[in-house]
Amino acid sequence: MSRQEVREPKRGARSHRTRTSSRLRAWTRHHRAMCLDSARRLIRYPVGSLLTMLAIAIALVLPAALWLTLDSARLLDAELEESATLTAYLASDVDESQAVRVNEALQTQDGVVATRLITAAEGMAEFQQALGLTDALNRLDGNPLPASVVITPRDTAPEAVRALAGELESITGVEDVRLDLAWLERLRRLSELGQRLALALGALFGLGVLLIVGNTVRLAVESRRQEIEVVTLIGATHAFVRRPFLYSGAWYGLGGGLLAWALLTLGGEWLAIPVAALAESYGAHYDLPRLDALGSAVLLFSSTLLGLLGAWIAVGRHLAEIRPH
């Protein structure tokens, strides 16, 4: 093989790499140009663009706010599970020394993390303080309240707690074991219902975003029909024609996501003080949930993706109807 024959394949490979690099640079330049051009078109009509983005933001705010509330409820649920307890009421004929032995027996049971003994006298004192009926209760001949033991279970699942309660009732001196988890189970079911409701609303309002962006992009396609027909006649592909509209949809989605983030942030700040005051009136502390960095990123990514998808659907449908004359 001659040197010229060896040189020609190398030149061919180098030429192929050059053509590929040139095409990539041209493709990148066109994407950059279409991205900036679509942004300039939106800025050229600020009122219409802002109204479209605001409609998208309103469609995103409700499911996002509901999801934030559910996240807060799940955190509250976890805190309540940690404070979930059982109360073992001892027999009325159990004296204080026997109550101490029963308490020690309860501490040794599997599934019990900690116990707290409340004697009959301590129970009466707490009862008097809670109701404010000290004078009336002091007139009683005796103390009708039994001693009790507050038990912290290791596993707070309702089934495990019920099984533990059955075991504890068999211990000598224990008359009854009451579960404090009925309200927790109701809260968990409400949380599951809220999650499904949030997903349904998210899907519904996501469809609304697709329709908003799709209708806006459809109008933009119709207004540029002649331009599309001309570039199609000279050989432009559908991908080339579709590109500026896809960037417009992405800009609409991103703008709507930013407005939704601003509405959620400002709304949270506006409601934070009255909500905290209301919680304080019940002796509790509650802070409104706020979007963190991950939540903000998810919101902006979802809104941009919805805008891009809405534009893709609208442009694909109308490009199929446009035929150059």
C-alpha cells in the first residue's frame, strides 16, 4: 500500500470529524438563537405572557400547597407516634407498694420502652389541677381513682400496640389497658386520603397547564403560518420548525413555576403569624411548611417540563395540518 493510499483514509476520517463538529456547532448555535428569540418574543408582549404565566402559576399553587400541608401532617404524625402511649389501670385494691412491683413487672415486658407510675394520690392531684375542683373533691370520703402506669411501646403500629395491650392485661394487678392510638389511626387515614387527593389535583391541574400552554402555542403557530410554510418549502424539517415553539413553551412553564414559587413563599409569610398565634392559643407550636431547595427545584422542573410537553403536543398537531402551497 502506497503512502498516498494511507494518507487518503486519514484525510477522509478527519474530514468526517470536521463535518460532524460543524454540524454540532450549527445545531448548538440554532438552539441558542431560538432560545433567545423565543424569550424576546415573550418580552415583546409582556402583558399576554405574564397572564399566561400567572394562569400556569395558579394551576400549580393549589396542589403544591396541599402537598406541603401533607408533608407537614406526616411530620406531625411521626411526632405523635413517638408520643403514643398505653395506660394500664391497676385494680382498686392494689396499694402503693404493690403498684411499684406491678410497674417493675411491666418494665420487663418485651415491646415496652419505658413506664411511668402514677399513684392514686398523684392521679387525684392531677385531676384536681386539671378541673379546678379542689374544694369539691376534697369533700370525698376516699380516693376513687386507681393507680395507673403510662407505658411507651417500642412499636407504635396499631396492630403491635393492640397485641402488647393484650399481653399486659394478663399481668396480675392490671385491671384494664387503654389504647391512645385510635385518634392516630384516624389521622393516618386522613393523611392517606389527602395524599390521593393531592395526586388527583396535581394530575388535573397539570392537564390544565398543558391546555394553557398548548392553546397559547397554537395561537403562535397560527400567527406564523405563512413563515412556517415558506421555511418548509425551502427544506426545513419539522424539528427545525418546532424548536422555537418548544422553547416558548419551556419559558412559559418556567415563568409560571417561578410565579407559583413566589405565591407560595409570600402566602406562607402572610399566613405564618396568624397560624402561629392560633396554635399558641391551643398551647401548641406550629410552623407553616415552606418549600426547601429540593421542593423548589422539583416545582420549577415540573412546570418547565409541563410547558415543554404542552408546546410539543400543540405544535405537532398543527404542523401536521400545515401544508406548503
